[in-house]
Amino acid sequence: MDSRRKNQSIILPVVGMLALFPGAVMHMFALGEATRLASDWVYLSTPLLLIGLASFIGLLRIKLGTAGLGVGAVMSVVGLGVLGFNLQRTINERVRWQTSSMQLSQTTSFCNGQIKPNPTALPFTEDGTNPAVFFRVGESGPSVYDDALNRFEPADYQIEKAAVVVCVSEKRVPVETCTGYIGGGVVDRQRVDLTFQAFSIKSGQKVFEKRYEGEAPRACGNTEKFYGKSLHLTISGEPAKPSLVAELGPLLAH
């Protein structure tokens, strides 16, 4: 075979190998997003990788003959095996993480009176560290209660990393109603008392309950800013966050 014909014969496999680049990119998307092997990114990347590797094998066969064919086939099979194993492992870990995170979110049921112990959670220990997830109970149902209390939450939002769910309910106590504002605006001053109920996620047992009285809300101003078309404003006084942290510290973190 003269050099011209040989150069022409390698053009097709070289062009085919270009499929490896988009195949690899799509495989990376599969690693980052896929939750099952039957995903769009896997379907898109697999044929491109196969075309690219088949072209690579063809190129080695042209260059090295039968030996090149064998070497290329072994390298391609090993490469596909490593990619497939790593993808499956990543998918399994992602599914496990998502399931664990969802189970921790579902501990909101404790705050609705539906105590559902989860044996995979950490056990509550009176003299140890008890990572906790907080939910504030409102008219629309529990919501995440974050802010200063985040320091007690688990580093990873996983059911097996948490020991306690804390339900925070509020009671609003009227203090004063201020009127006389331009346009007929009304300002309500309210003290917000918070009750903390802590449950062991693993056993379902209530391990702590205490009510914290809110601080006095600030005084009504001579002028107040009302938002939108509303002519009503509420000034609230909750318990001081430092005192809450100090109270909960001995229970949740040591």
C-alpha cells in the first residue's frame, strides 16, 4: 500500500475518534446528574464512546496490524469497564444520598403529631453530641427553622447524621396596638413565645420540651413604613437567639 492510500485509509478512523470528545463530555454530565443508568445522558454518551473506541481500534489495526487490533480491543474494553463501574458507583451513591436526605426532611411529620421513628438515625445520648434538624410549625405547616440554630444541624443533611428533630411552635401575645398613622395604618406589637419540642429520630421519644418567652417588641414609631397596599404592620419580639443557643447547647452539642 503506497503512502497516499495509507493516509486515506486512516482518515475515517481518525474522524470517528472525534466522537470521543462529545461522548466524554456527555459522560461527565451523566456522572454529575444521572440517578439511573437508563438516563438521557447515558443514552447519548454511550454510542458516541463506542464509535470513538471502535475508530481507535481500527486505527491501531491499520498502523500495527493484528497486534494493534488486539491491543486496541483490550484497552477499549477495560476503558468502558472502568467508565461503567465508576458511573454505576456514582449513581448508587447519589441515590443513597438523595434517599437519606429525603428521609431527614420527612421528619417534619414529628411536628404534625405523626411520630415515625427511623432506625438509621443516630441514637440520642444525654451526655453526647446530638445533631438536630429544626422545623418551625406555622399555619401552612412545618418549615425549616434556620438562622442561629444552624450550628446544631448535621454537617451533611443525612438521616444517619442526625439524632434529633426539634419542632418550634409559636404563641403570639398582643402587647399594644398603635393607630393614628396617615391613611389609617395600624401597628400591632406582639410578643412571640416559642416552645421547643425535641424528639429522638431513632426512637421517637420526646427528649426535651421548653417554652421560651419572647422579648418585648420595639416601641411603635411616630412614623412607620407600610408595605405595598397594606395598612397593617406587626412588630414582633422573639426570644433572644444567644439565650436559645445557650439553652440548647447542653442538650444538642457538647
